[in-house]
Amino acid sequence: MKVAVASGDSWVYFESENEISNFNQRQIGITELILETDYPESGTNEYVARHISKSLCEKKISHSIWFSGNKSFHLHCNFSELEKYEYEARTRIRNLLAQNLTNEAIYRDLDKNNFCDKRMIGAENKPHRHTGQLKTMVSSFDFGTNKIPNNVLELFAIKNQLNVPFIPKKFNGKCKVCELYLVKSFPDGGRYQNVLPNFVSIMPHTVWEQAAKTKKQSISKFTGWATQQRNFNCGQLQKYSKSISIWNDTCRICPHRRILNES
């Protein structure tokens, strides 16, 4: 954990607290969630901190409240499950946790920078870099080990899936039906179920918008199929191409097509 000696705007960083004893700033721990508001008046920050604390107690979330030494108050919570996630995932989960543990108005005013565990905060029982007052604990509530709520993890899983860049699956060749679909409209019947999942499985995502504009469709129809990561199904497209009478001009002359059992 990185630490620093800070006075006003002057900072000197160290890789570990073992290197320096008089540090007054530390990096947020990877299992920590820090909730903090930064209203102009210290009394307002304390009032909101105690309001959040009451909600956390009702939800049996172990936490502590710390006076920063200036005007803000920090609520510290530990969720050991965060340790198994990568940096960006931890940041997103903290954001979802904050939304889950507070109301909309309070969440809006939280310092979102604290959701990133590269952030430096005032170290406990050390002097504030501006006022020199110690960061001191106001109260602490122990309800045992905190667990990330299931609804937070479920929401994270959904958002994480949608945020993952889509990489088309490898295909040994080109599909003439998909290439034709890029520039030509197909009949409505069966197009959505037969063409789109195969189109997004092999065509680069850079051309999806072009296809969507050609068909006057929403790009969400393409990205929705992409999240399912389906394998390319040559047989499915061949059967569909026959149903709309384009097989002779596409699949029949394709050197990569899979030969179907026509019996």
C-alpha cells in the first residue's frame, strides 16, 4: 500500500508504510469502500455521515465513521470479496455498492473518486495535510464480515457483460449471405433469428452500424446478439437463404460452405 507525507500541496510518495513512519496519507485498500461527502459545512457532512451510518446499521453492514481532521467525515467499510476482482471491476462494484447502500440524493453528492483504490486518503490517527488536526474515529459498528449483496453482484454481472468489447469468432473464410446483408435488405420473416446472430459472430463490429443504417434498425439489435457470443452456423444460414431464394447466388458458389444432407 502506497503512503505519502503531505503538507498543503506538497507530496512525497513512498511504496510502503515500512519506508516512512510519519506518513499522513495512504492508498485506499482494495477491500475498502469509502463513503464521503464534501459539503462546505462540516456539520452538514457529519449529519449525512450519521444518516448513512444509520442505514448501514439497519442493513447490518460493519463500518466505522472517521472525522477527517478538516470538514469531511469518512465512512469506512470492508468487503473482502473485492480482493478477487481486478482493479476496474472493483471500481465498478464500489460504485454499485454506494448506490445500493445510500439513497439517490446522497449518492449524487458522494466523492466518486473514492471508489478507485489508487486514490490517496488521509491516514487514520495522522494529521490532516491542511489543518494539522488528527483523523480520529467517531464511532464503529461491528456486525461481522460484510458480504456484497447478491443484487449488486447480479447487476455488476449484467453491466460487465455489456461492457466487454465484442471480438468476432474465428471463421475459415467469408460468408456471402452476411456480406450481402451488409448492403441489401432481407425479408422480415426469420431474418432476426437466422441472420443477425451469424452476422455479428463473423463480421467485424465496425460494420454493424453500416448494416443497421441500411436496414433502418437499431444498433442494439446487433449488440444484443453479440453478448450471446454464438458460434457461426453455416447450415442455418443456408436453409434461410433457400427460403428467401438467394441460395444460388450466395451459398451455392461459396467455397467455404458446409455441405448439407439434402436427403
